Amino acid sequence: MDTNAASVPARSSKLLVEHARKSFRQDSGAEISAIADLSFSVKSGEYVAIVGPTGAGKSVLLDCLLGLKFLDAGQIRVDGLPVENFVREKKGHITRIFQEDRLLPWLSATDNAAFGLQIQGVSQADRRKQAVRWLDAVGLSAFKDALPRELSGGMRQRVNIARAFAPNPELVLLDEAFSALDDVTASRLRQDFKALAQSQQTTFLIVTHSIDEAIFLANRILVFGAPARLMAEIAVPPLAWEDRVASDRIKDEVRSLIVAGARPG
Ligand SMILES: Nc1ncnc2c1ncn2[C@@H]1O[C@H](COP(=O)(O)OP(=O)(O)OP(=O)(O)O)[C@@H](O)[C@H]1O
Ligand SMILES: [Mg+2]
């Protein structure tokens, strides 16, 4: 276990976050820090979970990783490039699966799954072909023409998974992707998501409040305090989710770190 939160990450990382800071000015005029001197790195092919108290800046960080928000200080690099350059040069190679369903209600499952391919300049015929292949891969062959409102929450999240993988992404970001689903559906989707990520050799970063989910999906858990800073990195041994003693030990440690890292009040 490495609890040396100040360690400087290697340059060869897939993703490098170095001394990141971000604050927001609230309506009251007060400034609130969302990310405070955060550094960590993710290697290619790694599966990393971020856990931390509510309001710890985890979702703000993911927006910064997608190039949707900008840091006040520090840097984010993907494949050695500043994230803004990576996003511009390698369009659609960072994708996301969020808790809220981001499907376009007027588009079929196929057109929704094909959505990320458009910005990559893929022809319409190839977009449809690839989207259908991915809908097959997530078990939705029979629902290619269905509109989002005709699908269950689990099926819609399957379309989101297809959409996230279709552009052949290098990095997939998940933010509470399975937490709005019942336990059985969530567990199936986690298994299917992990199998797809393994088959595609995709690196992923998952934000979750479920420590069980983090143990199942990740090789490494980053525990954040609030505002976002690295409190600890915990290695997840292979098959730890099947080992009650190992997973309970990780859960106890993560829980006590989250309590210690929460904002007062
Ligand atoms: N656009 C914004 N304007 C002002 N403050 C913001 C904005 N976005 C986020 N914040 C603040 O930044 C902090 C971090 O928010 P964020 O949503 O990233 O937390 P989180 O770790 O994702 O929490 P949760 O686990 O509840 O999803 C919060 O205090 C939030 O109020
Ligand atoms: Mg959040």
C-alpha cells in the first residue's frame, strides 16, 4: 500500500494530474476550493477508482479531464499532451458514462450509440455499422431502433456504454455510472463493462461512492479528501472482491480515510 500522497507521478503516464487547483466563486462572493493541489497518475491499461466524500471535487475533476472545465493552476496531461490539446487532436478518445442518462431522446439507440463517431469524421454508413456492433456487444441487438423512452434504465445505460466504447476510446471516465440502478442490474452492467474494457484494453477512471464497486472494477483506489487532494492510494489485489477478508480490510481503510477527509460540518 502506498499512502505517500505527495509522490510525483512518472512522465510516461496515460494520464497525469499535477498540482491541480480549481476554485469557484459562490453567489455569496465566497470562494470555495473544489480541487486543492491534487497530483496522481494513471498508467495505460490501468483501472483506477476515485472515492471520496461528497463535494470533494470528483465531478469537477472529470469535467477538467474532458476539457469542459479548466484548472486555475497545475496541469492535466494525457499521453504527455496538455488535455486541451489531446481533446482537440484526438477527438472522441476520452469518453464518459455518467449517472444521468445523457442520451438524446429523439434519436434511436443506434444513432445515440453512433453519436461520438460523428466528431471523429466517420461516414454515416460506418457510424451505423460500428454502433450496431457495439449494441450487439452490450446485448441490445433487439433494440437497435428503440428510442430512449422505450428502454429501461439499465438498457439506457447499456446504450451509454456502447456510445462510450464505439469511438475506440483511450480513456473512459465513469461518474456514478451504475448507482441509479437496482443491485442486480448494476452488478450485470459492471461485469459487462469490465469485460468490454478488458477486451478493448481501455484505460478507465471511475468515480463512485460504492467501495464494493471500486474493489470490483479497479486495480487501484485513490481516496480523495475534500477539496480534492490525494489522501491515499490503495492497491486492489486481483480477485479481492471474492475475498471477504481482503475486501473488508480495504473497505474499513477507505471508510476511515473518507471520514477523515470530509469537509467539517
Ligand atoms: N459551477 C460551479 N459553481 C460553483 N461551485 C461549484 C460548481 N461546480 C462545483 N462546485 C463546487 O465544487 C465542489 C465540488 O463539487 P463536485 O460536484 O465536483 O463534488 P463531488 O466530489 O463530485 O461530489 P458528489 O460525490 O456529491 O458527487 C462543491 O463544493 C461544489 O459546490
Ligand atoms: Mg459528483
